[in-house]
Amino acid sequence: MNQKNPLLVPELREMLDAHDVEALREFCEAAHPAIVAELLSALSGEEVWAVLKHAEPRLGADIFSHLDDDVQVDVVSKLPRGAIARLLTDMPPDDRADLFKQLPEELGDAVLPAIAQAEREDIRRLTSYEEGTAGAAMTSDYATLPPQLTASEAIEHLRRVAPDKETIYYAYVVDEARRLRGFLSLKDLIVARRDARVEEIMHPEVIAARTHDDQEEAARTIQKYDLIALPVLNGNDALVGIITHDDALDIITQEHTEDMEKLMAIGGSHEAGVYLRTSSWMHFKNRAGWVVILAVLGMVSGYIVHSFEDLLMQFAILATFMPMLADTGGNTGSQSATLVVRALALNEISPRNILGILAKELRVSMGLGLLLAVIAFGRVFLFRGGAAAPDEHSMTRIGLAISIALGLQVVTSTLIGALLPLGAAKLKLDPAVVASPALTTVVDITGLLLFFTTVKVILGI
Amino acid sequence: MNQKNPLLVPELREMLDAHDVEALREFCEAAHPAIVAELLSALSGEEVWAVLKHAEPRLGADIFSHLDDDVQVDVVSKLPRGAIARLLTDMPPDDRADLFKQLPEELGDAVLPAIAQAEREDIRRLTSYEEGTAGAAMTSDYATLPPQLTASEAIEHLRRVAPDKETIYYAYVVDEARRLRGFLSLKDLIVARRDARVEEIMHPEVIAARTHDDQEEAARTIQKYDLIALPVLNGNDALVGIITHDDALDIITQEHTEDMEKLMAIGGSHEAGVYLRTSSWMHFKNRAGWVVILAVLGMVSGYIVHSFEDLLMQFAILATFMPMLADTGGNTGSQSATLVVRALALNEISPRNILGILAKELRVSMGLGLLLAVIAFGRVFLFRGGAAAPDEHSMTRIGLAISIALGLQVVTSTLIGALLPLGAAKLKLDPAVVASPALTTVVDITGLLLFFTTVKVILGI
């Protein structure tokens, strides 16, 4: 729950005004860092720091890491360089690199020299990977073990390094070139004979990701194999970081938001996009692009309607079915597109399965098309009294024409909806780029052409 | 990747034909259980069991747990009762309960007496919780620690129970009534003095879920606090199970799929719904409901068009803008609905924020509406030559009427799109029930009414 507790803000401000250092420190220690961060979010950037600076430095950095990105930048922009450098030094490496990427360039450049060399290089390395890759998502605080240690020595080693590591439940065995030779869980070490050597009990076959892999792929690997952490290797097979189970949850949540928004024709990236804190101008920019493109494309549909004006004047009943035709095409197309996009995202299908998918969608859409054709025919037949149509064309024939057109529209829309994301995946594009609103507009056009053509053919005009 | 390796199937079948028990056992041990399960998925139910029965029973049950639900049921339905009972006994309790729920009732009843009492009661208890709750998602294989043990005794205890527990990285301290008194991580135990007592070093404030909590809420708690496992308490505050980090990933993925499909008007639950293995008939059933309802609702739009036929006959240019109007309303409404549904799901907003959300959507939609109105006016003005309209009404006036109607349509659609999910959330309904296709159909109706009314007012008809 991201709901702030407004009662706490006055109390916190009182402690700040009274310079009650002890109370402020206790406040920081009293709850989970995620909760403390949530409470602090209601304060201004200066106030947040006025609280956090009294916490034990590592705890302060931990709470700070749990703040939203924009609050972090806000806090940091008010601090002297030395304080920023100390804060960055104490932060977990992955959160630190993320913050650094958000800082204005001059501020980043000004702060770097005040940071110790090891941390400075770590920041440089982690920020060098492209956004959205496993390299950009990983942390560099992982535990390694020399192969010749015994199980009890290894446990002792992990005990010593524990405070500095993101996790000690998985430890990695590397050679001099940092190439990954195996991995061990703390459970393996606890269960093993005390004098068993690490190299005897380690698992030599390690599931790993590459720095350039997509972060979502890495998260899915963690999910598939129920891992606590996934090691990340660079081009030389050297271990350079790990992605932990909690990062996997955040990655999958972020990717899902982006998929859903792409599917609904909303642009923009969601590194730090929290709805209420995103400005109206940013919302406008993210939405306007597709809306305008699709509105202009909608004029094509309008042009088609315009060019069949004579037919519409002759058979006014056709206009009555145009919204149903457009809606139904959009709905059935969006359904198949959504199912295919999601199944691709979950690796349930790949473009190689195209024939099986089309066969299935054809069967489903023929069922849906038949059902809707019957409904449309019933509608024409039941209300044939009130309609304005020339006598020489019987209403049955018009009903038949509308029904067949609607059935064809359902089948083509469903197949187009399934084919477009499959095509995108085949071309290594994101299947979700074929947004449902775009699809709706496209099947509007194909649907109207189908509709008028079918009617003309069947009525013999 | 869920891609089967077709090369392995003939090799496996050869081993089976040759009754090469040693090779089959090695196959089961050679890779991660998730990979072995994936390879086995290409075989028939009988063949899967013919392989698994040669694995060490616990490993066989582990591999079996990684098979998709429908494959599990297929395998089990071919087995003698005794074999099913042994398999169920060795499976992780949560997977076992899930399988049991999928079995035909007679088979379940027939198998239960062959299972030892402890496991039988565990199955009865875990299957008793409602689908979608934390109780139904949890496992009962968690580790507990008596409070008076020292750290080194506690580690020794965890070492002994490790093979039977889902995780030993978190252990829970409970009193005689199984009420949760605290929790400890294995890291806490490793770092602590060897003679420190569990009750001294345990964390007495434990983040926990209740059996009746929504499983998604439990998964979000795991995500928020970066937990490896979340304890689940019953109505008497007694510890009854845990949900682990890997379950949280699966829950969030499943909930994402359901949210996305609901938003696209696709019904059905996704406990075991893998696209290609879901029958065409099931796909049809999941999709037909909304498609038919919306098609019938689309006839209302048709009726509105019908009732303004005279106006359309008089100003044919109006028909040209109808598809653009309908598309744009649907698109802008779906955008705001999607953003609000997602922000609600991520707890970024709640119905209490309604005024802030409406203010933001009003600003954004006024910008979008203005932009589109200008485009529409430009279109009317530029192509005024070819249009068929009575002379006494100047094209400028018609263009103005169309532009204003389009602007109003964008603003109302956006606000309706934001309001409907907020209203659903306020009524404790799932915000995603207000599917985007339904919204599109609704704003079609409001849009057409707005359009014709605005045009009539401005042209003074």
C-alpha cells in the first residue's frame, strides 16, 4: 500500500523542529526500511535528509534506496557534494547506479571525484549497460567462494562478508579470470559434511544470463528455475553481477505495465512513472502520438464511407450496422492480439507455431463469426418492418449480405489480430507494438471495405 | 523458453523400449527438474511415468511438480492408486494440493485412503481455502524453531529438517498454540554469536498475511519488503503456511494475464491456461460472451445513427467523420482506463484520489481534444471543395461543429475511462472488469449523441 499516513507528518516535523536526534534515529530503526521510506515520502527533500542523516549510515542508505526515484533525485539535489558521495558509497550498487543515471550530468560529474575509486569504477561499469538489459539490472554485491575451502570454512567466510552482500544464500565459485566454475547455496553448505570441499559439492552447471540479455528474459529465468539469484556473465564469460529474486519481481511488474500500455497505445518508459507524480504534460506527450496518428487513419475509414455514399443513401439500414461491424471487428481482433502477445511474453508460443495458432484462431473465429451472423440476421429479419429499403431487394437478401459481411469481418479481424504480433516477433520487434487501438482502426478499414463489397456482390449492384 | 527439443524424444523412447533403467535415471538427474519436466512434456502420459518411476522418488515428485497442470492430470489418470498415493506423498504440499483440486472427484476420493494421515489432512486443509486466496497459494513445508535454542543449535536443527522444507532461509518461532512470535533468517543465525538464543535474536515484528487475503496482495507484500517467504496466519493468529518468493512471481504473472485479458474482454480463469493447449471450444467460450453483448450494444449506436438519418442525408460530410469520432473516443477512453486500472493494481492510487485523478485527466484530455479539434477543422477546411453540403450553411460552421463535437468526445471519453475503474474499485469490484472494448462501445453511444446534438445546435437546425 502506497498510502501515506498523514498523522505522522506533523509528529516528524515536531521532532525535526526540536532537533530530537534520538527520536529521529529511533523512527528510522522502528520499522522495515520500505515502511520508513513510505512515511518519509510525504516530506520535502530537505526534510527527508534532515531525518535520514541521523540514522546509522548504512540503514540511512537502505531507507533512501526504498524511496521513489524522483524523491531520491529531489533529496540529492539539495545536498552538499560530500554528503552525496557518502550516501552513494553506502547504497546497494544497483540502486546507486540507477540513481546516478537519474542525476543531472553536471551534478554527477561533480560528485564522482569525491567517491572512493572502487565505488567510482563500480558506478561507471553498472551505468554503462544499456537500459533494459540484464547488465543494467544486476548488482555487483555478490558472494564468491574459493574452490578449495571446506564447507565450514566457506560458511565462516560468508558470515564475514554477509553485511556487504545483497545475498549470501547463493555463492559463486570463480577462477582467476573470474570465469564462473560453479555455484553453491548456503543450504548446500549447511547440509554438507563440514570438511567437504567447495569444489566437490558445488554445482558445476550454472544457469546464467549475459549482460546484454533482455532483463525480462533474465527475470523469466529466475521464475522458471525458482532461483534466489541469477549470475550475469560478460562477453569473456566472467561473472560481473547477479540479479536477485526481488529484482525479478520488480522487472516483471515494470515490463507488464509497459506491455499493457503499449497494447493500449500509450507511449513512454516506466522507469519511474508513478501515475499521480507524472506531470499532465508528460501524460499528454505519451498519449497524443498514437491518438493523432489513429485519428488521421480514422479519416481513411471516413473516406471509404464517403465513397459508398450512394449505396448508403439507397439502403439506409446499412448505416445502422456500421457501428456494430466496426466494434465487433475491433473487439475480436483485440482479443486474439492480446492472447498472442501474452502467450509470446510467457514463452508459451513462438513465431514457429504460426500454423497451429492460425488454425486455432480460424476455428474460434468461425464459431464467433457464425454466432454474430445469426444475431445480425435475426435483427434484420425481426425489425424488417421499419427499415427503409427499395422493394425489389428483399430484406432476407439484405440480412444475408449483412450477416455474411459481419462473419467475414470477425474471421479476418481475428486472424489479423493474431498475425500482426507474430509478425512483429518474427522481425524481433516487440509484439505489443501492434497496439489494440491501431488494430481497431485497421480492421475498421478492412471491415468497411468487406462490408460494402459483400453487400454489393450479394445484392448484385 | 518453453521450446521442446524434438531430438530428445526419439532418444528417450529408445531408452524406454530398451528398459534402460540406468540411462533413464541419469536423464532425470542430469538437468534442473524444470528442464527435465519440459523435455518430458513432449511424451504421452504413460511414457512420462515410465521415465519418472525410475528416478529417486523425491526427485521424481519434484520433476512431476514442474509439469503443467494438464500434463500432471494426464499422467496421474493412467496410474494405479498406490502409485498416485506415493507420488502425492513426495510432492511439495502446495503443488500436491493444486494437483488434487484438478483430479476428478472419484479419483481423488479413491486415492485419499491410500495416503498417510498427516499428508491426507494436509491435502484436506490446503484444498479447503478459496481459489485466489493466500491460503490456497501457501505451502505447509516451512521451518520452525523453538525459542530457547542457541544459534548453533538452530543451524543444526535447520540442517536436519532441510530436505523436507520448501526453504530454510527463513525460520519461524511459534508458541504452543502455533501463534507466530518472531522470525529469523539463516543469515541472522550465521552472523549471530554461536550461543545467542533464538528468542534474543529473532525479529518479533513479523510481516504476515492472512489465509483469506487476496493472493495478489500477499505477492505484492513479498515484492515490497523483498522477502524470500511470507508467513500466512489463520483466524486464530496461528501460523499455517508460507508463500515463497517463487510463488509470488507465479502469482503476479497469473494476475497480470488475467488483468490484461479482462481489460480486453476475454473471460475465464488462468490457473492452467496455456494458449496452445487450451481447446478452441474453451477459447470460444471465453471470448464469445463479451463479443455478443457488445455487438448487441453496438446496435444501440446503429439505432442512434438511424434516428439521425435525415441529418446525415442532408450533410453527408458528417458520415465521413463518424469513424474518426468513434475511434478517437475509444482510444482516449481506453488510455485513461488502462492507466487508472494499472495504477490501482500497483497501489499507486486509490479511489480516495478521485479529485486529483479527474483534474489530471481533464487537463490531459483538454489538450488532446484541442489538438484533434484543430486537425478535424483543418481537414474540413482544406477539402471543403468536394463536400456535399447545402450552401446556406458555410463549411466553416460545419467544420467548427465537427471540431467542437470531437473535442467534447475526447474529454468525456477520457473522464468516463478514468471514472469507471475508480467506481468499480470503490464498490470493491475488480477495476479491470470495465473492459476496454465495453468502454469503446459505451463511448461510441455517448459520442454519437454528442456529435449529432452539437452539430444540430451549432447549425441551428
